[in-house]
Amino acid sequence: MEATGWACLECPEILKGSPVPESPPLAGHRRSRRRRSARWLLSVLRGAPVTLAFVAVFWILGLLSSSIVSGPALHWRADVAATAQSLPNHWWTPLTAAFWARDLLGYVVGTVLVLLACIPLERQMGSRKFALAAVATQIAGLLAAAGFWAGTRALTGNWAREVGGTFFLGPSAFICGTAMAATASMGTLWRRRIRLGLFGLLILLALYNGGFADLARLGAGAAGALLGPILLGRRPRLVRPVSSRHEGRILVALLVAVSAVGPVVAGLAPHAVGPLSVLRFLFTDIRPVDPQTMQNICAVPAQHRDCEAAHLQLRAGAGAIFMAIVPSFLLLLLSEGLRRGRRFAWAGVLVVQAALSLLALITLVGVLLAAGPDTVAGELVDASQPGHSTQPLALVVPLLVPVMIFGVVLACRRLFPVAAPPGTYTRLALQVLALAGVLGVIYVAAGLVLAADFTPVPGLADLVADVPDRFLPLGFTVDVPPAFFPESTLAVLLYEGVGIVFWAITGVLVLKSFVRPTHPRHGDDKDKALAILTSQEGSSISWMTTWTGNAYWFSRTGQSFIAYRVIAGIALTAGGPVGPKNLIPAVVEEFYGYCRSNGWTPCFYSVTAEVRDAASGLGWDSVQVAQETVLPLDTLSFKGKRFQDIRTALNNAAKAGIHAEWVRYPTAGLGIQTQILAISEEWVADRKMPEMGFTLGGLDELNDPEVRCLLAIDAHQQIHAVTSWLPVYRNGRIVGWTLDFMRRRSTGFRPAIEFLIASAATSLKDENCEFISLSGAPLARVSPTLHPDGTPERPPATAGLDRLLDRLGSALEPVYGFRSLLAFKSKFHPRYVPIYMVYPDSAALPGIANALTRAYLPDLSLGEGFRLLRSILSERVGTGGHPGRRPQ
């Protein structure tokens, strides 16, 4: 300290107040960092020569033609701008339109978009492919827009006339086209997300704004989606996207959100002419009032009411707009609930769409009855009239949109099973009612104080009668003349602010209900089953009995239960009985009697040899449907040559800085949940068939506080793989864990799953667990002669069924990889335990097969079912008529 102080006294620069020179190491570090940043920027720009050349030409042409400030001059605009009528006389304009903009703002925005979007796109695609995609999609998009206009102008009337009078300039079309083309080289999940988001935006603008530029961008995006695979040497294919339940929710939520935002876009756009733009009168009823129009209205004494309403609209501004878009605001809130799978949001969307459908019906009736010019119906008639002839399609089809969305949401009910904790929405209703009451009292009290600022002056009865109108969307009250109008600024704030505050606070309360955790989610039966499960004994898959979709049957003693689901008359169980093992025979027989009394055929699925033996005493048949792989932990040691692959995975993970970390998904951070979701969705998107359920868990089953997740995480907190483990209880304590959910990032650490399983085994051994189960691989098994416990050969009575299951497993192998999964688990040299399906009568096998298919694949479409059947039949043909024999 003293040396430092004396050294400072010898620094005259400090004493004089001069700046202190940087120490050489710090200055050198900053210069080095600036040099690295400059080199990085230079390398980025070098990777996008086509983009930089376009920007240079874009501005040079604008400067040379004096178009920077206000765009191309009117007398030569037709030579560079593309319109619906450019062909054939101005055939070059679909290309030249990209090199000019409408005004200075267009040049600035266009340049920013090109630099932000096209530089990374060109670096990803390569300059040659990028240039080809940009030129091709620009031309194709403009030609598609012009062709659509020419082909539909006889049907679309006013829309076609408006589109024909607009022109297109700027680079936005080829930006959309190249972005869509670049998605062909992306991973399945991100390709789908980008295409879905971009197409959703482009379709929204085309349907609601509806200008020629919107059609051109949509056409360019479609051309890019088709061109992308061709640039990679593949043929473009139109296939039905396979979505998980989560992504299905996102699709429905996006549909609802687009239907909510579209009318607002049309209402706020000054020249919206799209085919659905008339919905702005139904959803929003935004009526911008300019001073000249208001002056013309107020010049007529008989229109004093309209004059006062115009004054109100002009002064209210954003407040009136917000109250006008309340239906859209509600739908946006509810779409967030749909994204989370909430049943309340599903019901709320149905209610809003039903109200809008009713309003649409009233409007249609008003149209048919020649509605007056001052009503919503009258404005819809005006909006659908090109010249003087009403276009029925231009009016009727848009009004059917709420009905169509109602039908889609109703049909997707199964995607939204998540219920809030009991009492959530009772409490929400009381909070909303209390809020409305408080705001109503404030409105009446403040209205009495400011009564002189209203015209005419309202009394107490007038203000009380007006309270409901303050909370209703503008579209539901617009045809009813107000009883009084606010004149002063304070009166306007009170008049409009009450409704804004009400809906804003209500929106926050609704969003809070969507993010409230759903646990505890067990009903009385599930609570009772869970108590038995944790205090008695079941199999390694018994925790699956707690999953959604199961019903519960309890034995007369109350010590055992069976989880089952009834599908087309088949009572399909999720594993065997849970309870004391010595009661299994009695429980099986009792459950059989229960099913017979209800007219069901029982089928015990994924059960152990104890259940099979108990059922065989009743004369039942059985067939092996899977093979469980169990690792006893007391003797586990990854030593010796046979565990070389496992040790290599552990060593490579350590070298890569990857470690294993236990978490619980419901309490994990948002960053971890988001990464797990992305990894899972990518895995699902790469499959040609829907995600399976029943005894195969997904993200919904991961969201359980009792389930543990083991993650492979690197030093940058990136998750490379995730596994989930289900607890196995015996007499009140956890004795083992069962592997369920297993996903790996496609670009991540390759042996991440081997690393996680080995890490889990080591960690759980230290926790004194007895075993881990790597779960069963459905429709896959090792050769009977390879069983270490000497499992006997298949009984002849079920040999034909065994061959059918072998053929089914072979057909599903390319999609779900069950046999590859079993081969993968063999790396750990587990103990193999056969898993059986037990049934009372072979005549019920067709019904059981149908029930199993619907349990595992509840979202299987008719087309996917035919593809699966074709795959099974082709497998039989491919094996030369010998089912069950693998081709060499």
C-alpha cells in the first residue's frame, strides 16, 4: 500500500488532472478485441458478396434516378414498378421492381431488411444458390400475384379492382423467397417453425390487407419453399406434417391468433382491400374520423347525434380503438392459453367465436333485409360492392370465418386437457365481478362530479344505465346511439378509461390463471391409487398408471388397484395390478368379473410373468409383446472389454466438458424447459408418424414433480440430451427407477444417451437403489435361446400371433426404431425380462389390436393408417412370404 501511494505522488499527470494513460496490457487487450471484431465483421461481409452488391446497386440506381426521396417519377414508374397488369408490355418489371423503393423510408427499411436477413442466408446457402433463389423467387412471386389477379378478378370484384390499381417496389419479395428456400437445409423442427411463422404472416397480410405487394410476397415465399429442395438436389414433396400434441396446440393457437390480429390489421391499414378485410367491421368496428369528414357531418343539423359521435371518436383516439378490438384482445389472450393446452382457453375461444358467429348471423340477416347505411350490416354491404353490384361471395365467405374457426377448435378438444387447480376459475369469476363492480361505482361517482362535462348532462339513473356499455366491446354497441357524450378531456378519460382498465386487469388475471401450475392434479381415485402405489408394490412401469387417460378399479379389499382405459369395448390395462403380490390371482379374477358385468373384454398389457401365470389359471392366452432390460445396481461396474463403449462415452463427455445434472421438469428454469421442449419437438418432427402415447411418455408426462430428469449439459449451459426416470416403489420406499423419456439434440454430443444412462446408474447406485430399468422395447426381443434365465420357446398356440407381431415390429422399425432401441440397450448387458399381453379369448384379438393402436396412436389419421398398413404388407412381400424372417 505504501509503495503504491509513493508511486502515485510521482505522477504529475494525476496531480494536474490530466487523463491517466492506460496500462499497456489493458490497452493492448482492447486493441486486440477491436481487431478481432473488425476481422469477424470483415469475414461476415466477405461471405455475402451478392447481398452487398445488391445494396450498392439499390442505392446507386436510386441516386442516379432521383428516386431516393419520393420513389420513381410518375412518368417512368411503369417502366420499373410491377403491377398486376405489367405483362406482357412491361415483362421486365418483375425483376426491376426489386431495385427501387417507394420513398426514403422504403430505401432505409429495405436496406436494413436485406442486411439483416440476406447476409446470414447467403452465408448459409452459398452465393451462387442465394443469387439463383433471389432472382427466381422475385420473378415467380410477381408472376404468381399477376396470374392470381388475372384468374380471379371476375369473382373477387372490388378486391381485384383495388389490387389492379396498386404497384410493387422493393426487395421484400425475394427476401421472403430466399428465406423460405434456405429452410430446406435446416433441421426439421426449425424448418417447420420458420415456414409456419412466415407463411402465417404472409397469408394474414394477403387475406386482410390484400394489396398486390402482399400477394407478391406470398407468391415468392411459396416459390422459395418449392425451390429450396431443388437447390439441394432433392424433389420438393408435399407431405402431411406430423405434429406432437404440443405442436398441434401451437398450430391451433396460431390459427386463433391470426384470426384475431387480421381484422385489426385491416382496420388500422388505410387501404385494406383483402377478401377478409370486411371482418374489421365485425371484430373491431374501427372507424377513423378525419376533421373534414366530421365537419361535413356536423354541417347538417339533423345529424347532431352522428356529429357528437364523430367528436367522441376523434378525441378518444387509442381508447376507442382498444375498446373496438376487445374481441381480438380476448382471442389473443386465449390463444396463449391454447398454446399451454388449457381447457378453459379452449372453452373461452368457443364462447368468443360463438358470439362472433351470432353477430355474423345477425349481420347477414341485416344484409338480406337491406340494412341501413348507419349500421354494421350496411357498412359490410358497402364494403362488398364493386360499383353497384353486391358480390355475395365477398360478403358471405368472410362472415363464415368465425363459424369455421369454431368448428376447428371444437374438433381439436383432445389437444387441450390441462385443467387449472380446483377453484381457479371460480376465484377468477369473483375477481372479475368485483372489479366490474368497483369500476362501475367509480364511473357513476366520477360521472356525477363531472356531469357538467357531458352533453346532455346525465343524471344518476343515466349513468347507472350506461355502466354495462362501458365494458362491452364497441362492435356490440356501435349501432345503439349513446345517451350522452363526454366533452372535456377528463370526461373522455373517464368514459373510455373504465373499459380499458377493466379489460387490462381482466387480461392479467386470465394470463395468471394460465401459468398457474396444474399440480396437484389428482382426483379422489387417483389420490387413492397413488397412496396404494407408494405404500405397496407394483411393477417397474406402475408409475405410468398415474398418467392422464387412465381410469381406476379398486379391489374389494382396497389394497390393490388396476389402471385401465376402455376403447371400443376393450378394457386395456396399463400394466398389472398394483398391490400385494400374493393377491394378484384374486385381483385378476375379480377384475375379470367386473369387466364382464360391464360388457367389456379385459386385456392385461405389459405385465410380468406373475400376472401371466395368474391369468393362465383362468384359461387365458398370452403373448410376449416386449422385453424389459434391467440393470441390477448392487453388482454393476463398467469394467472389462464388454463395457468399452460405455467407458468411451464417459471419457469423451469429460473431455468435452459435459456433465450430468438431475432436475425436476416442473421446477426447472425456463431456459432448461425451453431447451428440452426444442429437443423433443425436433425428435418428433423427424418422424413420419405421430408421437406414440399410452406406455410411452412425452413432455406431458415429464411435467410431474415425482419424475426425475437427467440432463447432459456442457460448459455453455447447452443441453445435449435428456432422459426421464420414473420411481419404482416397494413398501413405502423407492427401490429403483425406470427410464422413460429419452431425447438427444441432433447436432449435440453423439454418445450423450449412453453417458446419461451410465451416469444415472452410478448416481442411483450411490443412493442405495436396487436396480434401474431401461424399460421395455415394444415389438422387439432377443432370440429366445439368448435368454439368460432360460425362457422356454414360444407355445405353438400363439406362434401365428408372434409372427404377426414380429412383422408389425419390422414395419414400424424405420419409423420408431424399437428393435434398434433394444440393440442399443444391449450395450449395458442387462438382464432381459419378458413382458406379456394377457387376454381371455383369441376371438377378441382384432378388437384388442384396434384398442392398442388407438391407445398408442390416438392422433393417427386415416391416411397414416393406410401408410402403416401398406408398410406392414410390403414387409411381408419383402421377406419373400416368410413373415418374421429378416432379409439378409
